[in-house]
Amino acid sequence: MLAIASDHAGFDLKTEIIKHLKEIDVPFEDLGTCDCTTSVDYNDFGQKVAEAVAAGTHERGIIICGTGIGISITANKVPGIRAALCTDPYMARMSREHNDANVLALGARVLGVGLAVDIVDTWLNASFLGGRHQRRVDKFQAVEKKYSIKNT
């Protein structure tokens, strides 16, 4: 199952992507926000999706804010998350094939609905290639482990 969330700036795009996910029968859970009029912090929604993916309750996630930058930075703070901010289908495909991205970040103020849907479709249909790319993903995890702070 896919987790999806946005802040207020990404709400309208999230609504369009959800409509598309229903059309193509992709199961998802909407983790918020619930409207575009109440200002909320993108950090909270990036964290919700990232934690759901890291915990294994959701296979992958989609996060949306105004530019996609802040929400992707937040998601990437969660161990095990490889959130990729993509602005075209090529980046979406490469994020999956080469980086095994498990969260897709989108910017609602920089993408039109049609392009965003194309990016989502490409990302959902691409698969990690492994091979030499696995070595690089392992290096992501080594850096993450090196700088992780253990809770006491």
C-alpha cells in the first residue's frame, strides 16, 4: 500500500493524484492534510509518510508541498528513507532504478497536474535494478548508520 500526504500548498495536487490512483487501482492511505485553507507545516506530513514507509506499514510513499524541497528534506531525516524530489519522468525512473527511492516528493507550485501524474506513473512502474546500484544504496545506508543518534 502507498502512503500519501501533503501540506496545504500541496493539497490540490494531492487530490488530483489520489483521483488518478483510484483510476489505476493503486491502494493508498491519505495521511493528511485535509484541506488547503489551514496552514500546516510540511515537516509533519513528510515525517508521517516517511515513518509509515520505514515501519513497513506502507511499501512506498508520495509527499507534496509547494516546491517539494522542505517535505523531502524532512522525509530523508527518517532512517531507511530515500525520498527523491522529481520534476520530470526521467528523474522519477532513475530515482527508482538507480537509487531505490521509496518516497516520491513533488512540488505543487512547480508542476502541472498532467506532468505530476506522468511522474507518479513512471515512478510507480519503475523498479530498482540492483547490481552496481545496490553498492551505492548500501553506501547511503552506511552514511545513515555513521551519523545516526541512538535513543537512550
